[in-house]
Amino acid sequence: MEIPDLVDLIWLFEDEPTRQFEDLDWPVGLHSFRLTRGARSALFSIDPTAGEAYISLYADGQEHTHLGCLRPLDRLSVDRSRSDYEGLRLWFPSGTNEPLVLQTKPWIRLAWDVKSVGTW
């Protein structure tokens, strides 16, 4: 799986990750990044070795969206395509779905254009 450098993820989420197990360093084990913008926050967790991720979105401290066990991941990419936009794209094996996009700036937002079951 292709992933950004840890420094790029720290830059995107504006903080160091927390680790599920203190004795496992990047990229081994589950690492979680949290970002807050106003009343919204996002929790992005990834285990690069297992190739899986988890995303939770919160509003006013209450979880309203959770996507768990997103796998198999093909690659992750940090998107800085414009000066007023930042986000993370999660790519899945070719042809299964469009990338899942976790926008982190100017606000937190999640977008995923998935294909209907049974379509190619």
C-alpha cells in the first residue's frame, strides 16, 4: 500500500497521531489522527501494515458518521490542489469505487461516490 510520509499526515491533521500500542512505531499498528474545526471534528485511524482505515465525524462532540474497516486500501494521497483546500484521498483497488475524500480544510467534510451493487 502506498501512503504519504508521516510528516505529511501530521501536517494535514495538524497534530501527532496517537498509537493504539505504545511499543509500535509508524507504520506498524493503528495510528489515530484527530482534527477539529469549529464544532466539527474528524478522527482518522489507519493501520498501514493491515491496509485498513477508520473514519469518524463529529458535530458538537457527538459522533454522526462512522466508516469502519475500510479495506483493502490501495493508496492514500494528501490533496493540496488549491491554497484554500486540503484533504486526504483513500484509493481502493482499481475499478471498485471512486476515492473516498476526507476534506480537512476549509471545513471537515466526507465524500464518496460509490458504485451501486451489481454495476461494473
